[in-house]
Amino acid sequence: MACQHENFQCDCQIGRLLHKDGGAVTGYTADIKVKCVDCGVSFRFVGLPAGNHHSEPRVSVDGIELRAPIEPATHEKFLLSASYSIRPPARQ
């Protein structure tokens, strides 16, 4: 009987983006992988281009790793391409 993929493991690594070695942090990324715990099959992220980008999600060439830019929710500058519908209130 084929695996029903009912149990998952998600691995996430957070990276800091720098313009140059030793420079200031200019952004963050969450690199995410998902696999079935029962059979070990990795899952692919679909519908995204491959590569790396500082402000748009991408996947690895094989589609197994999602490379998603992230920012602190308290960050004052939000990306213009943000897809969330409710923005936090302006800081006073």
C-alpha cells in the first residue's frame, strides 16, 4: 500500500542577508523543507521560480526548498509587494 503522507516534518533555517561580509543585516530569509515522516519522501514547493531573491519567494532548482524573505512584524518599512491584507497600525 502506498504511503498516505499523514505525518510531516518541517525544517526551517533562518538566514541573515548582508550586502558585504561583516556589513549590516539588510534582510532575512526562511529556508524551509518539508518531508513525510513515514516514508521519507520530500515535498516540492510549486508555482514559484527557482533561485534567490531578497524580496520575493523562490525555490531551489529541485523545488524541495522554499526560500522566503521575511521581516520583523514590527519593522517600519513594509515591502510594497506584501500580500497580507491587514497591516499593523502605524507606530506613534
